[in-house]
Amino acid sequence: MIEPVAFAAMALEGAFGWPGRLYRAIGHPVGLFAQVISGCERKLNRADWSDMARRLTGLAAMLGLIAAVLVVMALAVWLVRGSAGDWAWLLLAALAWPALAARSLDDHVRPVLAALEADDLAEARHAVGMIVGRDTAALDAPGVVRAAIESLAESFCDGVAAPVFWLLVGGVPGIWAYKAINTADSLIGHPEEPLRAYGWAAARIDDLANFAPARLAGMLLCIVGGTGAREGWRIMLRDHGRHASPNAGWPEAAMAGVLGIRLAGPILYDGVLAPKPWIGEEGAVAGAADLRRALAVYRRACVFLALIVLGVAWLV
């Protein structure tokens, strides 16, 4: 049964995150994925090849990466189950633990809130710049708040709901295959050159991997949204398609509705203005208090998801 493993992994990550001392000692498994993905891209994304050739090469690299992760982790699970006896479930939870990021994300967003509440806009820009890809140097306070809340909502899918979903579906190999896919999308799944063709497969596979979890994440945020739950459902169903991603719009729109604020809108990337539409466009301008409320909603959603997993484990 994988449900006790999933709950134990969530409990471990919720209690400890990924400790800085451990990170300094051994890094993080996602860093290994990043090295492999970046190394393959440097060798295989040939500028003199056609777009079709680069697409096929990128697809082959992704399939090879996923297959390698599945095989390695299936072997690890086999070894654990064969040697650990009754304690195998706890060791499997420890194997799954680093693939989750509920506590880690909370740890990254809290410094943004602390800086905003101390009226230190420069520090808030720096802190939010650690978790978003947009230009942050010229952001005003509402812009910093929006960036943090959008990252919180989207990462609730990428770092919590989707890993748990794939852990339940595919066990420890499933959760790590998802992390490999998600890491590849972050690194190479971009529509700009020189990654547009080579990273096409990474982006499309990530879209498929997040299809169900993104909608689950949006629903969970609405369910725990308290007095904003009804508006969360309305804005999620209405505005999810305004996001460039087919998946990220679900949790972001849900969060915008629950909080009664507007998110997204025009954003600077590398000095170029991206005229993105507003999500929850009639909502209030976001402030520091809304970021504090967003963290509360996020934490309730994480706890609720853990309780669902625990309930399923008890029933099974």
C-alpha cells in the first residue's frame, strides 16, 4: 500500500523541509536531474539541425530520462522491500520525501512577507526574486505580492499536489519521474530560441503530467477557502484559461478568487513587457495582508491534502 508511504513522506517534509545542512552536504536530487538535462541539451540541441530534428531529439532525451528514473527508482524500491521488512514503508517515505516541497515553499515565501510588513521593499524584491523568473528590480509592493502569491499557488500544484498525485499513482518511481519531467520543463520547456524546438517535448509532457493535479490543486484551494470559497470556484472556472499555461491558471485563478484580488497582468521578463491578462480582474489590488492570507490558505490546503491521504490509507 502506497498511502501510508505518501502520508509519512508528507509528514517528514512538513516537519523538516529540506534542511540547509543536508543541502550543503549532499545537495538535492533535483540538482542531479538539472545537470543531466542541461548536459543533454548542450550536446543534443544542435543549431544546424532542423526544428523537426530537434523536436525528435528532445523527445528522445525526455523519454530516456523518464525511463532511466523509473528503472533506477524501481530497483531502489525492490531493494528496500527486500531488505527492510516491516520498516520498508518508512524507508520508502524517506525516498519520496525530497520530491515534496510544501514546507520548502512556505520557507521561501515567508521572507517576502516579513520584508513587506517591515516596509523594506528592496529586501522584498530580493526575496521574491529567489522564487520567480520575472524581473523584480522595479516591482512595486503590489507587484511583489502578486509575484509571491502566483508562485505560491502554482507551486502548490508543482511542489505538493502533483508529486502526491504521482506518488499515489506510480509509487516512489512515479513521484521521481514527475520531478524529472517538471525539472526539465523548468530548464528547457521554453517557447523562445534556442529551446523552442528542443524543449517542446519537455513542455508538452509536463502539461500532461500536471493536467489532473492542477485541477485538483485548484479545487483544494477553493474547498479550504473559507468565506472566499464561492468566489474562488467562480473565478477559477472563469479565468483559468487566461494563463499562458493550460494548467497553472487553475490554482492561480482559484487563489485570486478566494482572496478577492487580481493576479497576473503585465509582467517584465528580461526587460521585455509581456502583456498578460488579469486573473480576477475586478478584484482588489494585492497587499501584504493578502500574502499572509494566501499563506494561510496554502497551509490549509496542504493539511487537507495530507488528511485525505491519511483517510484513504486508513480505509484501505
